[in-house]
Amino acid sequence: MLAPINNNYPDKTFKTFGFRLKKDNFFTIPKRKPLTLTEKISIGAGTLIGTAIPIIQFRKKQQVSLSKLKYTEKEMILLSTGSITGGVLGGIITDRKTNPQYKIREGIFQFFNAIVPTLLIKPILKTCEHFQPLNNTKAKAAAILSGIFAGMLFGAEISNRINGTNNGKNKRKVKFIDTIANIDVISGALIMAKFPIIGKLGIEKFLPLFYMWTGYEAGRMR
């Protein structure tokens, strides 16, 4: 006779690592109402404009083509700010039936979700370079990824306090999908760290697209 299937096994497994298989766990993807074509276009256009404005300024300042733009901490912060602002405004303009406060709150969350980890990159790199055991590619990569995730958690706390959602069911928690969306910060960190593979892959050319995703996600919140 076959042993009965233990449906609680996944729950026990994740509990071991501090997660619970409930509606509001780390791996849950938030369910959102489908967007209409008009809403998608409006949010996308807002994000595109919000990202394009700082890029135009970067190009004028650096006097290079778009494909050769260099991104430092300052450029990354301006890109994320522009894309999120554009996405939120685009969403509010086309989706007037819902409360715009939800989009604004998500915009604030995404802003700190990007800004705080970005501000930690340079101190982390300097710390690694100061200590010889950490001054290597693998150690820097591990430190950067750990710092980015820690920055996301800290950024979430800041945004929840600003939004007045630091207590109760409305508290915005960091989700696994947020770490994926933070590919822009991870890519920017690797660029600032000057990893050899970054130059070969040409990730800098795609960095604005990564930031546009963050702005689009903020604008589609309902």
C-alpha cells in the first residue's frame, strides 16, 4: 500500500527557512486586475517619457551616443526616479476609476526599493576593496547581492512609514517578484563594480529598459 501524500510537506519545508505558504508569503505574486490596451499604452508612454528625459540630459552632459552612456550612482537614481514618476502619472491619467493613492504608494515603495540599495553599492565596494579577503570578484558579487536585498528590506520599512502602512494588512512587504524587478539595481551595481563580463555583455545599453519595468509596475498598481 502506498503511503499517503503529505500535503503539509511543502509548508514544513518553507517553515524551515522562515517562510509560510499562505496568501501573503514571500513567493506570492500579487494578483492584479488585467489592464486595458489604453491603460497599457498610457503607463508605457509615461514610463518611456520619464526615462527618456534624464537620458537626454545624460547624453548632453557626456557628449556621447546612447550606446556609450556611462551610469554612475547619480544617473541610476535619476533614471529610477524618472521612470517611476512617469509610470505612476501615466497610470493615474488613464485609470481614474480607482484611487490614485494606490499607485502613489506603490511608486514610493518602488522608489525606495531602488534608491536605498543603489546608495549602498559604493560603500559595499569600498569596504570590499579595503579588506583583502573580500577584494575579489566572487566576494564582491556576494556582498553586492546581500547589500541589495538588505537595502530592499530597509527601503520597504521607510516607504511603509511614509505611506502610513507600517502596521496592519496594508503593509507593503518585499516579495520575490520585487527582487526580480530590481534587476536594474543589480545590473547597475555590476556596472559600477566594473566586472569584466559586464563590458562583454554590454548591459549598460539595456539599463534604461530595466528601469522602465520598475516604472511600469508602479503605474499598473490598483
